[in-house]
Amino acid sequence: MTTFVLVPGAGGDAFYWKWVAPELTRRGHEAIPVDLPGPDPTAGIIEYAELIAKAAAGRSDLVLVCQSMGGFSGPLACDRLDVRKLVLVNPMTPRPGETAGDWWTNTGQGEAYKQKAAEVGLDPEAPFDLMTGFFHDVPDDVTEQVFAYGAREEADIGFSQPWPLTAWPDVPTHVACGRDDRLFPLEFQRRVVGERLGLTVDEVPGGHLNAYSQPVALAERLIAYA
């Protein structure tokens, strides 16, 4: 049995893992979806690391899974937990001293998004739209449940705290990116992850929210990493 610690992205809501966690437990593993206070103006990535560590306190031999903005907070907990593997899913991959707010410009995400939007027939100059940008591959019934549940915003502090590590944690790391991710397109991720971590990206089904659209495939990939 493997214990998976599941760190959400912006907003910090453990609800994001609602469909993945049961797939992991159904296969005989333990899943710990971490709930983070995204809207709290006093809690950023530094505080999140403590909460991630607290959520998995007392467990050992962990696989720490970090979605999107979780790439900024999850790795900070590696020195507080017995982490065997670190898995980034559609991540924001930080550099030392970088803020999550600066990451977008530093990586060239805006241009990559526009190119992807044009490729899939969207207006690259139009404002970002949740349905076409995030939920384009999510089943209707899941989308309805997500919208009925509601969404949390991420407070400014989460984007303004510099990433405090001087180097990536000394933990075996895997990176899984959705082949249909429109926010962080696959080729963009291959470049950023290669430049920053020297790692290759593993392609997985789905878009940016593939824990909603492809929970079975994502769970199986996580188990394969473990």
C-alpha cells in the first residue's frame, strides 16, 4: 500500500481530488487530499507547507502529488515528511526566489496559451474563459457538481511569497502533463520543466483539470510512479 498526499492548486480546495482519491483507495492505497486556505490573506506557500506536513504527519514512505500551483507549495514540505516520490501534475514549476505571480511572465505562459488557443480554434486575444479553457474535456455531470460546489479564490499572498528553497528537493520527481491542457500546453511544459528541472514530461490524458476529466487514468499513472 502507498500513501498518496494530494496537494491542490490555486484556491487550495481538497475537493479537486474528489474523483481521484476513490480510485486510489479502490486499488488498495491510502489517499490524503490536503485542504489549504486559499482565500486566507495571511496564508501563502510558506504556511501551506506546514499544513501539508500536518495533514500527513505520522505517515511514512509517501508519494507527494502536487497539482498546478501546488508545485510551489508541495516541494516545501519534503523536508518535513518521509517523501519517497514527488509527482507534479500540470505544474507551475518554480525557480529559487521566484514568486508564483512572476512565474507567468518568466516562463512565457501567456504566449504559449495564445498559440494553443489559436490551434484549437479559440480567439487568442479573448479573455480566459473557464468553460473553454478548463472544462472543455470535463464530463457535463462532473462540471455541474464542481460548479454547484463552488470555487475558492487564491489570496494575493500565495502569489507574492518568493519560493524559498535554493534547489529542488533531493527526492525522485516525476512530471505528468495533460496532452490537452490549454492553460499550460504540453510543449510549453516540456520546455519549462526541461529548463528548470532537467526532467522529461510524461504525457497523460486530459486537460488542465484532468483529475476531473480523467480520474482513472490519472490515478493509474500515480500508482505506476509509486
